Amino acid sequence: MAKSNYVPLFETKQVIGRIFFRCIAASIFLGICFIVMYRVMFFPVGGKAERWTWIGLFLSELWFCLYWFFTTVSRWNSVYRLPYIDRLSQRFGKELPGIDIFVCTADPLMEPPSMVVNTVLSVMAYDYPPEKLSIYLSDDGGSDLTFYAMLEAANFSKTWLPFCKKLKVEPTSPEAYFRTASEPVNAEWLSVKVNLILISCTHIV
């Protein structure tokens, strides 16, 4: 029999502490049973006001018990999903839909061009088929500074995108990456960082 090439897109894991949660839920359920027994066994036989007050309290308690029951049942067998994002393109590489991403900006003073450029470059470096990914920048302010920053970013992307793909860079925002990454002894790494610094200086000037 041929070996299947099927690989799961996610892994299901059980939440830690389920036994402790179930013990607490069981103790609460036991307390609810005692409350119901008390309300039924000691129903007042006196005045009309006492009976209606007792019934009102009993109904409100039943309502909250019902709410507790449904919330507890939904958490009884809690699990979480661990996705394997890299396997999505392996299985559905030819079937993935085209995606349009819009990055909006308006004021180059409130939203510095360097921040806009880092956002655009970060989106462009997504692990997604490049022929199916389109990025648009909507500049409501029509800033010349943002326009020239994007021209510089277009040139820098020719270096940045292959760099991200080759080294599987995370995060894909240049500024965030170089702020947190440790400096390796690598000429390519230093070259990319120098280019980014030059672009940032150009935006400031």
C-alpha cells in the first residue's frame, strides 16, 4: 500500500488542568443539587408574599444554574489548536486564492514614512505565493515624502524579500527585526541593515 503524503494542517492538544476544572465543576454541581433540594423541601406554606418571593428566588437560581451548565459543558473537554502555517502552501499551493492588502496612511507627521515603509515591507514578506499577493498603499494626504519613501522601499525590497525568504526572518518588519535580532558575522546581514539605515536617514532628511 502506497504511503500517504497527507500532512495535518494543525495539531489538537488538550488544555492542561482539565481534571482540576472537572473537580471544581463537580463540587459546584453538588452544591446546586443541595440548593434545589432545600428550595423544594422547605417551600413556605404561609402567606402569599412569602411564597411568591420564594418562587422568584428559585426561578432566578434555576436560570443561573442553566447558564452555568451550558458554559461548563462548553469547557468540559477544552482543547487548543496548534496550526502549521507552512503546510498550507504545501497542500494548497495551486489553489490558494489571490489576496489584496490595503495599507492606509494620511498624515506623514502622525504616521512617519518609515513606519509606513516597514508596514508595507512586512506585508510583502508574507509566506504566500507572490503572484497571488497584491499590496496597495492608500495615501489620503498625497504626501510627496511618503511617495519618495515608497520608491526607496521598492528598491530595498529587492534585497529585503530574498533575505527574508532565505533566512526565514521573523518578524518580517525590517525595523522590528533589526531591533531584536542579534548581530551575526555575516556580510549579507550587515549589508541589508546598512541599506535600511540609509533609507531611514533619507526619510529624516
